[in-house]
Amino acid sequence: MSINKPKVLFGADIAAFYCLFALGLSCSLSACSDPVQQRGAEHYTLQANYVGAFYVIFDQSSGEPLQYQHNTRQYRLPANGVLLTQAEINEGAIAARMRLHS
């Protein structure tokens, strides 16, 4: 007499895989829900008719001191497009807003 074994919908290996997948997905989603720190406002002033890339090099003891106007960091870039500043880098997400002055 043969006894038929009940069929299992998922094997133990597949069930373990799905449990680990669900755990990983929930951890990923909870990491994405952390609040993002917004950067302080910044204003960059370039020379008239400047074309090309510009660079701000932070934490330079011989650099320009940081200036603020209306709680906004002011970066006035020289003609060569490279500003050395004593300021620490402004970390966080950028809330971009751009205005071009002619």
C-alpha cells in the first residue's frame, strides 16, 4: 500500500529565500524613509561672461573667509573659477534654485 505525501506549496529553501527577500526589502524601505538633511542656502557669484566649470575648495586656512547675506552663504568666484575658502563643506541635500543675472 503506497501512501501519498501531501504536496507542499513551497519547499523549505524557497520559503527561506522569500523570508530573507522580504526582510531585506523592508530594511531597504525603512532606510529610504529617514529624513534628509537639507543644506543651508548658497549663492555663487561668477564673473560676467564666465564660461566653464568652477570649483570651490573648502577648509583652506589661506582661503577667503565665509560671508553670509540673509542667512545665505556667499561664494564670489575669481576670474580663474577656483575659490579657496576657509569654510567647511556644506553637507546635505541641495534644494536647487537657479537664477541667471545678465
